[in-house]
Amino acid sequence: MISSDFDLIIVGGGIPGLTLACGLRESGLKVAVIEAQSQEQVRSCSRAYALSPLSAKIFKGLGIWPQIAAAITHFPKVILSDADFPHRVVFTPEELGEAAVYYCAEHQVLQTALQQQLTTVPNFDCFYETRVIDVVYDDSRVEVKVEHDGQQRVLFAALVVAADGQESLLRRQAGIGVDRWDYWQSCVTAFVTPAQSHQNTAYERFWSTGPFAILPLPQNRCQIVWILPHQEARRVASLAPEHFISEMQPYYGDHSGSVQLLGKPRLFPARLIHSRAYCKHRLVMIGDAAHHCHPVGGQGLNLGIRDAITLAHVLTTAQQQQQDLGKIKVLLRYGRRRRLENWVMLLFTDLLNRTFSNHWWPLVVVRRLVLRWMAHWLPLRYLVLRLMTGFWQRAGIPMLMTN
């Protein structure tokens, strides 16, 4: 059986895992990335993400912004509204002092840029189509047994990072529990193209059944994120294209004319998951392995990116101080920095969804008063925008980034 030694093993080759790897590219650490899918499979997910300006700064610091800038959209406006209530909240870049309120990037664009960045780092190895069989922790190192193409291999390291998603195998094998809530809703996502220009404007509309978001993309395409009760979401996702568009159009609005569906809609359940611990001896978790929130507000990936860059900073500092990367006292520095913000954002998205996804009239009156207040009072709009973009915690995010 072949064996190899590394300083760090990252299990999961998605965006958070590769962001961590890129954040360590100048650390001198020897890093292995293990991914169960092929390189092409992990890159080909048909999905787009809302990226906060803070995530953009992180990607600029990692050196991948030039590769992705031409293939993403910059939002000059994000418009928030409650169904057909006439008072809308409009967020603009000037309120943050940034180039855009948010950005939108397709999964393939981000994944490809991160993969290409790692090919330039000589002390990194990526093992695709490789399955983790077992993980054994001891006082001095962790042993990860993997299988590829019927052959087994053992990798040794000081630390293993779980970046393997919301149903993390490493988290479950380590016996770390989670606080979990399965919502009554599912999320339908689809790519569409409107007849008129979308003008790079993003929308988040709240309906009693759940939020409906429009994320503009290059070439006058948009991704819609449509939250509905489970049964209704399954029915809508299975409709023929013309019937899907017919039911979606009232939610979408008529600001861009008629809309055409591009490809088959995707469906996944909405849930909240938060790990009861982010680390233990020689194991640490990032991204969905540590937390997963409701899709409202597009916070999930942004939290994972901030996890990754914070952990990269903690491990780089520990390496410079010649500390054991797998020691719990090192890993707790990461946990303390990230747990508060992640809890706040999980609770914020939960509260936002529960407040707007109902038609109880006293709450409808209160939330519309708040929206009207926010639309006309800049300080409140500024506070909400800083919360949604992560800038309220910027002091806790290490500046491995450019301005």
C-alpha cells in the first residue's frame, strides 16, 4: 500500500476547500486535496452564486480575480420588496463605498479559476475520483486511508480539514453533533433569459410562500432562486418549460419583458445546520461541513469563503511560529473567529425567512413599516447592507486580500 506524508489534507475539492488551498499557496506547507468526483464533474455544477464585495476582495488577494472578472456581473442595484407592496428598498454601491453591491458568478467560473491557480503550486497534490475509506487520529498525526480506481493509499498529515459538504463524512465519523432544522420549503433554481436587458439589477422579492430572487448573469441571463413549500416546489420543478415560465412570470415581474427558460430547473430542500463544534484534535471543518443556512440572502458560499481564508491565516501563522497545526489550541483560534458570525448569519436568514414567508396580517403590517422606514432612512439601510455583505465582521477577517 502506497503512503505519502503531508502537512495538511483537505477532504473536499469544492470552492471552500480550494479557497483554503489557494490561501496556503505561499505558506510552504505540503497540502493534499481529496475529491470524490472527477475534476470535470466537480466543475460542471449548473449553479450561480451571489458573491459579496468581501468575497471579491478575498479572491483578489488570492490572485484569481483577473480570470473571473470578465465572466461575472457587478450589481449596481439590489432591489428588496415584499410581494406587491409599492415601497421598495434599493441598495447601491455608494452606500458601502464599493464598486458593486454584490456580484454574481457561476460555479464553473469560480471552480475553474481555483483549480488553475493550484496547478502553479509545486507542493500541492490534488487527488480526484478518490474516496476516503477511513480516518484514524492519534497524538502526533492523522492517517487518511483513501481508494482510487480500486487501489488503496494511506496519507499522513498533522491535520485534516473537512470541506466535504453538509452531510460531512468526516464530521459524522468524528462523532460531532449538529443542530439541525429542516424547513417546510424547497428551493427551485433555474437559468432564464429575459426579452429585455436585465441591466445587472438583482431582486429579492418576498412572498408568503417564500423568497424569490433574480441574480443577473453575463449574456443577459439570470438565475432565479424560487423558494416554495416542498410539494409545490416539486410540482413546479417538474412542469414543462412553457408552464414553468407561465407560473414563474408573476413572481419574476414584467420589468424585463417575457422570459425564456434555459435548461432544466434544479430542486433541493432548504435547511439549517450548525455543527456543535468546528474542530477537535487534528480535525477542523469549513463551509457546509460546519454550517448550512437557508438560501435567502445568498449567504451560504460567502460564509464558507470567509471560513477558508480565516483558517488559512490561522494555519499560516501557526506554521511561522513552528506550532503543531493539529493541536486543538491552534484550531480553536479559527473556531472562535468564525462561530459568532456564522451563528449570527444563520439566525438572520432564519428570521428573515420566517418573518416574510407568511401572511399573518399583524406581522405583514410590521414588516412593511420596517421596509418603508428602511427605504427612506439611510442609516438603517447601511446597517442591513453591512450585515448582509459581511463587512460588520471585517475586522475579524484576515487581510490576505487587496483593497
